[in-house]
Amino acid sequence: MVEGRDEEGNVGVPIVVPVEDKVVDGMASRGGGGSSNSIEVSTLGSLNHSSPHKAESPSESNSNTLLQNLTKLRVLILDGLNMSGIDVSGLRNLSPSLQVLSLSSCNEELAGYLPESTWNSSLKVLDLSSTGFSGVLPESIGDLHSLEILWLYHCNFNGSIPSSIGNLTRLARLELSFNELSGQLRTSSMENLIIIDLNSNLIQGPFLPPSLPNLVLIFSLASNRVSGYIPGSICEMKGLQILDLSGNNFTGTIPQCLGNISDSLLLLDLQENGLFGTISLTFGKNAVLRSLHLNGNKFEGLLPRSVINCTQLEALVLSGNKLNDTFPRWLETLPSLRVLVLRSNRLHGSIGNPRTEFPFPQLRILDLSSNELTGPLPSTYFVNLKAMISTDQDGSKLRYMDQGYYQDSINVIDERT
């Protein structure tokens, strides 16, 4: 699960990533399925018993007997059930025909270690997200050669990322965020990856491999302890839409080549690192960037003028650097800009009067605090910041926005589905 960020850069705002159903090849629908006493379980092809509420816990003997009898089961979805009566070791004996196994959101009721054993090599989807599974991920997970989706986020896994994951050459979506994993991820043979999410783990040291799969749409390594330079190989992902390397210990300058993929890049988040130098990004005329977070680094010099080419930009957050420039009136023509945060830099001079009749037409948050700006506050700017004002439903009373934060909500379209 990829997370968005509030104005201060805090994780927690979900970025919507629509992906295909967990059910493969139309074998069953997420909303349908289910089981009935009248069904011969030995020939059942799909079982969808997911629930938004915790159902009564099945007895251990009944549940294990049921699972062992489903010899032709291809789809098993038990999301959100009370699984406290399940012996997880029984998962080793599931149907050899099983292609979809989803036990998501069973929380702490479903806990234990993943067994080190020969896994069902027919599995295409394995979703154990938001469960109580813990311990080290077994190397045998690399035996799932048909796997296309692996969702293990929001669990309690620790230890090194198994090197055998690199054997999953059909894998398209890998989400291991919010665990305590460390080590390296070998992606040289994983040419079908489109999502790599390792957010909020314990990965440290130089991590990024010399080459990355060029089909990747989302790459998140946020909130780890990764150090070293950001390599130019990051730009080999020509269709990259979200790049989040925030909250690490990266140093050096920002790769100039990131500007070359601005025709696909929607979100670039490098905040809270140790990057320095000038912001040497050149965004082209076809840039589709919507969110740029470079705050909490050591950047110097001028604001990047090519940002004006990002006509879809909604959030520009450059606070907590050493940028030495004047107030960027040249940004007032951006039609979608909602958040402009430039506090704690070295902006100087007067703000001046707007150059256009309706400056910053969508701006809702403007933070220029802790700079070296001088002169009067131009009322012409504030009178025209119409997007900051909203009315009650009956239109009787004006009030200013009071949300206190900005949410990134980016839809990533996977053209392969």
C-alpha cells in the first residue's frame, strides 16, 4: 500500500492505486462466491467468505478439515474473518490447484510464522496483508514461480528479504511495507514488476540496485535507513509514476535525469534526506507532475524555473532547505497549484504585486514563514486567493478552509490490466 503525505510530510494519507481483482481469469468475483452446506466441497472451485465485520471464529478441527477437503479449490478469500481458530501450519496442505489465497485484514487473530516448506507453485495471488504473521520470511517463498501478486504489508515480518524473491520472474506487484525487513532486493530477473513498495522497514546502507525493471510504475522506499547516492539507474524506469525515497539518509545531488521522465512522473518525494546542491531538475513541456516534495534537505540556489512547465502541479513543498531566491510570482499562473510551502529558506526581497488578474487560482495553503522577506504584504494577492474561501451549504456564511493539511490522492492507471 502506497501512502500519501500531509503538508508536513507525514505518512498516512493513502494514495489510491486501483488494481485488478485478486481473482484470476474470471474464476470468481470478489463480491460473490461463498459456500453452502449443499455444495460438494471436494469439487468447489472458489470460496469467498470475506467479511467487513469479524465473523465468529471457526473451530480449528472444522476449518482444517474443510481446507483439506477442498482438493480442487482455485480461489480462497477469507478477508476480515476472525481466524483465531486456524492452525496456520495447515496452509501447507492447501489444494494444489489453488491460484488465489487472500487472508487480508484478519489482524492479530491470524498469527504465527510462515512455514518453511514446499509451497503451492500454482499460486498467482498471495495476500496476507494486515495480519499478525511474524518472523522471518522463508526462502521457500521463492518457489512460487507462478506468483503475480505478493501482498505482505502491515504484518510483523523481520529479518532479511529472502534472496529467493528474485526468482519470482512473473511477479508484478510486490508490497512489503510496514514490516521490519532489512537486506537487499534482487530485481535483475523480475522484468514484470510494476509496483515495488518497501515503505517503512529497516532497510539500511546502499540499497538501490545498478538496474531496475523498466516497467515499474510505483517505487517506494520511504521511511527506511538507506544511505548513499541516488543512482542514475532510477531513471531507467521510463513509465515511473510515483517515486518515494523520503525519510532516508540519501546524500549527494539530485539526479538530473529525473526531469527526463516528467512526462510520466506524478509524484516525486525526496523529502527528509541529506541531499544538497542546486535543484537541477528540468521538466519538459509535457510534464504531468502533480506533487513535488523536496523539503528537509540541504538544497541551495534558486527555485527550479522549469516547474512552470508542470501545469498539473498541485503541491510544491520545498521547506527546510537553503534556497536563496525571491518570491516566485512566476508560479501564480499554475492553474492547479493548491499547496505552496517555502518556509525556512532564504527567500528575500518583497513579495510585490501579482502579475496576473487572478493569481494562484486554486491555492489553498501558502507558507512563507521563517524567510527573509521584507516590505508590505500586498492586499491584491490575498483578496484574489479565492480558493482559500468556501461557504456554508446555504451560502450564508463565508469561512476559510480549516482542514489543516493537504492530501495527495493520485490515481495510478495500470494499462496492463
